[in-house]
Amino acid sequence: MPKSISNADLLSLKFLDTAREFQANVELIKVLKSRTYQIGAANVLVRASSDGNNRYFFGINYITIEEIANLENPFIAFICGNVERTIIIPAKILFKELHQISHDRNGEYKINIDKDLNIVLAGKGNRLDCTLFLNNWNLLLAPPIFESEKPNSIEESLHSVLQGRLLEIGNIRGYHTFCPDKSKKFNEKKLEEISTLQTCPELQFSDYNLLRQIDVIWFKNRGSNFIPEYAFEVELSTGVWSGVGRMATLMDYKNVPFYIISNDKKKYSQVINSFPEYSDRYKFIANDVLGDLYSAEINLKELRYNVGL
């Protein structure tokens, strides 16, 4: 028996068909687990809700919104009952308003759109006016204006997101953090502004040229010296995983585990099995698992602040 398609899925398919009618190229972004598409030069998270007595409800996790907002030219399309009632809003605008939208302890935001197709915010009668975003295909399909001459690819943007999350987790846990990609951005901040170390400490038993290229390293102070505690490489490409070799420069530091952040567990196993004598030093973390850890660390930090402990 064929699997039935939900009303929300049907609405999403109709939205994508409409995009194709505008001669826009539509392609699913496979490196993300959310329902996000490249539509022309835009990156669009598509969400749909059936008619709910003139109110429309959408659940979106913080991690998903953060990933979308860090892409080039990002939008979120909220389909409210039918495709002719679609709010096409720049993701960065919604991201800045999240503090006014309720969420649960898991970081799941409850997006509530009223009968006038405005987003409900905290406070009586407070709304995010979406008039300019209603069915605004011109906003979505117009040639984007990028801050730099060469916009980042999806993989480059996600790479920076994962580095930023690793830096934030390390900072929360009290480590000194280093990242070589100083000009890359995460949540509108350059990674060098998030790193606590502007230069990589030199270590006696490692190749400094390799060491300073590792995506993220957490250090601890030992007297006047910095000692590495954790090393991380983000691997999103299908090509050569050079990060595995870079982290090997820390092999003499027996306390340091080497983490590979990727969604390709099969490729990870193939690469690590090529170095059986060192395989116990390497550990795999899926992108979304790192996202869950990052969300938990942020929530715990907020909870500690709120209770004063």
C-alpha cells in the first residue's frame, strides 16, 4: 500500500512547483537534515501548516534556524494553509526575533502566525509585520547582494557553523580555544572574536605548521604553558579528508582524543581503518549530535545564570 502524503508535504511540493514555474532551479541541500532547498541563488527552509482556525503553527528547532541563518542569502518559507498564503521571510530577520518567541527546554521554537499572517511575538498585541514578505517571490528570486565578492558555498557556511559551535562549547567549559579561520563568521561574529587564543600555542612535540591548521583545538593552562586537551576536524567534503592527517601531529600527546565532525560515518570508517594502529585515538561525532550537545550546553549555561549557580 503506497505511503500517504500529509497535507503539509503536499503544500511543500506545490511551493517547489511554483518556484519552478518562475524558472528557478530547485535542489535539495543534502548536507543539511532540514527540508532546505537551493532555489535560484537563495537557500530556503520550507515549512507548511494546514489551516488551523485562522492560526498557523510551526515548530522549528533553534539549531535548524541557526544553520539556515548562517547560509548565504537565507530565507524561511512559511506556507499558511495554501501556497497563495506564503510568508517568505529572510532568515536573519526571524533569527534576531527569536528572543521574543517561546520555546521549550529542547530549543524547539513555537512559531505562531495569526489570521492576518503576522508572526506572534511576546507581549500583548506584539507582532512581527510580515506584509512585505507575503508571497514576495521577487524578494526570493532577485539576484542577491553579497557582502563579499565570492559568497560561501553551503559546505563552507556549515563548516564555519560547526567550528563556531565547537569554540562556544569549549569556552563554556573553561578551555582556551583556537581556530585558524579567523575571518569566517558564525552568528554574525568572526571566529577570531569567539576564539580565546588569537595565535596557536607552539608545542614541543608537534609540527607547528600542521598544528595551527587544525579546525579547532581546546587547551588548558599548565603553569606558563598551554597543553592540548581536545582536537577537532570538520569533514564535509567527499574528497580527501586531510584533517585526519593534521591531527596526527598531536599523536605524542597521549591524553588528546581526535574528533571528526561529519555526517559520513561510512567514509570515516574507511579512512580510520587505513590507520589501525591509531584508530583508538579517533572518535566520530555526527553534525546533528554536535548540534544537540551545543544546544544543551547553551541551555545549561542559561539555566545556571538564571538560578545563580
